[in-house]
Amino acid sequence: MNLILIGFMGSGKTTVGQLLAQTLGYTFADTDQLIEAGEEMTISEIFAQNGEGYFRQLETLIMEEISHTMQNAVLSVGGGLPMTENNHKYFKKIGKVIYLKVSEQTVINRLRGDSGRPLLSGDDATEMIYRLLSQRHPTYQMLADMVIDTNDLQPEEVVNEIIRMIDETEEGSE
Ligand code: S3P
């Protein structure tokens, strides 16, 4: 079994994913980290040099690769990856999808001063957060097997909640 974490930038996918993997004894992978390692560039450099379209193609290539190789792992995916419809088939193939839900205000608070997200690097970052989050939320929701509101939770609490929900699902299917 694999678990996939989806959600907006700043929803805690990477932090929670690492902790969740550690707790379950699973391996951890993150699409942004795999892309950066493969390209030997940061996400910001890839956007600046090759553009967003190129980055989105890399996301799909990585998902294709992962869908053949992942086992007993937690995968955290970039916030925009679920918006490419072509990637949806990989989610189903890889495992259970967990949506870490956050409000616009939480994203603004958590990402204040962050310079690693090219989509939020302009003067209109707040407007972008509102626009992108409302555009993306229905897709995140649609893909999710489980949804967790993480606004008031620490990463450890999110992990406990995920494990509780998985146990509940498994008990229900026995
Ligand atoms: C993006 C989210 C980022 C990264 C890239 C684009 C997006 O990942 O993939 O900057 O479109 O939301 P995180 O969600 O891990 O910040």
C-alpha cells in the first residue's frame, strides 16, 4: 500500500509526509525533490529557465515512473500536480489519496517570506493564493479518499489523524 498527500502549497505535505513515513516505517518520496534531483536545479530555476509547461511535463514523467516502482511509501506531490488531468490515472494506480486542506489565511501565514515557490513570488501573491486555491480545491476534493483540515493542527496531530482514519477504514472493510 502507498499513501499520497495532495493539497495546496503550504499545506504541510512534505513535513507531514516525512513524519508519516517515519511513523509507519514506510519510505518517503516528494515529486518536487525528485524533479530537482533529476534536473540538478531548484524548482525556481526550472520555472525561470524552462517555464511552467516544462515543469508540468516533468511532473507527469515522474508520476509515470513512480506508478511502476512505489511500494509501502508515502508520496507528497506538488500543489499543482493534481491539476493535470493526465496525472489522475496514476493516483488511482499508486494508492490512497489524502487531501491536506488549508485556508487561504493559513497559506499566507505559513508562506510569508518564502522564496521557493515561483507561482507566489510576484507582488500579487495574496491574490494568487485566493485564485489558485479556489480553482484547485474542487479537484483536490474530488481525488481524495480522505480529507483532513490541517489549519489548527501540528504535523504530529495530522499524522495521528491520518493513522486514525486509515485504521477506521480498515476496520470498516473487515
Ligand atoms: C506548485 C507547488 C510547489 C511546486 C511548484 C508549483 C503549485 O510544490 O511544485 O512551485 O503549482 O502549486 P508544493 O505544493 O510542495 O509547495
